Amino acid sequence: MKRILSLLVLCFAVCSLSSFSAEPASDWTSREIARFKAAEANQGVAVDGEFFYAITNRQIGKYRKSDGSRVDGWKDDQGGPFIHLNAGYIKDGQLICAHSNFPGVPMLSSIEIWDAETMKHIGSHSFGMAPGSLTWTAEKDGVRYACFADYSGRAGNPGKGPAYTQLIRYDDQWRPTAGWGFPTELVKKFGSSSASCGAFGPGGFLYVTGHDEKEIYVLDFPTAGSTFRWLATIPASLEGQAFAWDPTNERRLYGIVRKTKEVVVIEINPGTGFAEKNTAAR
């Protein structure tokens, strides 16, 4: 009897672990509603009520949402301090971007801030040598999060790889308070790269993209342990990289197609079982 009980416990543990890691069945869908050319659409895009901001390593273009016309921009000075801008979002009239020295090792990371109206660089917060390379930051209910990626090959930390990518929660003094990793099967979709972007969206869930895949992954915090729960996969016409939710439409996001230098506007349609998030405070 003890042997049978031990086998049942082991089976339950393995099945529970697999449920966190395996790709879930999903009937979530999306549709593209607009597409605009943007020369800077290389790393990602941020968006506010009237404009979207196409981001590349050392440049940002500001475009009107209504017709895709370019109205302003920013470019680092020759020999300036910027190396590799990543995902960005708008908060209180500020454009907040992740930045790193990718593909440099040791990895160095910072958050860089612009006045979204004037496109002037106005602030910086350095993480120094953090646990990885900063690819995106997010805020939810006044709480800060930052994703530090690791990679395979020359841009990665020796002996590590994409599986070491983690999301860290911080207090208002940038002191770490918690952290989570990504499911094994999801990490495989990142290839030799990592999670290019993440943002909290409909239902309070965390939506994440990889580097190249035409997919958006819907995640939730675990009720126990340290690995995100993978709830759904949304096929989408973006191609990985950084995206941003439209503040004027909770189910609309802006993403990019890197190879054609385009910004795409997408609406998602949640599938079966979607409900407003109602879990314990994190």
C-alpha cells in the first residue's frame, strides 16, 4: 500500500509540474486592424492616446496613430551612451524604455526616460550588473517589474542560457522583493533568445512575446512555487519583439514586424474561460 501511495504522489507531482510547463490548448484569437511604416520599428513600440513611438537601438520615432505620419523623434549623439534600447511604455507623459549593453558581457542594464511631448531624454536608472540583460519593464497597481534575459551563444552569460531569464518585482526604491521564472516549454519557443517583451493587459494577466514567433503568451502568477502559469497562446501578426497596449482600448495592442519596419495594430479576442483576474495580491 505504501508503495502504491508513493507512486500516486510521484505521479501527481510530475503531472502538476507538466501542467505548468506544457503549452496549453488555446482558442484565443487576434485580428490585425492597421499597419504603418516606421523606420525605427526594429526593437519595439510604445503607445499613448494620440501617438505611437517606434523604437530601435539608438533612435525613437514619434508617429500619429490616426494616419501613421511621423511628427517627431530622438536620436543618440554619435559616440553617445546608448547601445541597445528595448521595450518601452508610456506613463504620466513619460516614455520609459529598457536599455542594455547587449550583446556585451558582462551584462549592464538601465532604464531610460524621455518626455513624450518634447522627446527629450530626462532621466536614467542604472541596475549595473544585474542578473541578466534588461529587455522590458512593467508596472501594475503601482508595483514595478523588470525582466532580465539570458541568451545562448556569445551574448549570454557563460554556462547559462534563456532558461535563466527571470522577472523580478521591486519596491519603490528598486529593492527586489520577489522573482519568477518561465515555463520550460515556453523557454524553448524563445530559441537562443529570450522574452522580448511583457505587459499586463486584459484580465490582469501578463502577456509576453518572444524574439521572432508570431505569438503572444498569456501568463499568470503561480499560486505556489516560482514558475509562471502558461494559460494560453494567441496567434498574432506581429513577429516577437516589444509591444504595448493601447490605453484607449483595453484589448488593442501595437507591435512590430521587424523585417519590413512596420508597426501593426492588433485586437485580441480572449478564448474560453477568460475572466477578470481575481487572485491574491502579489
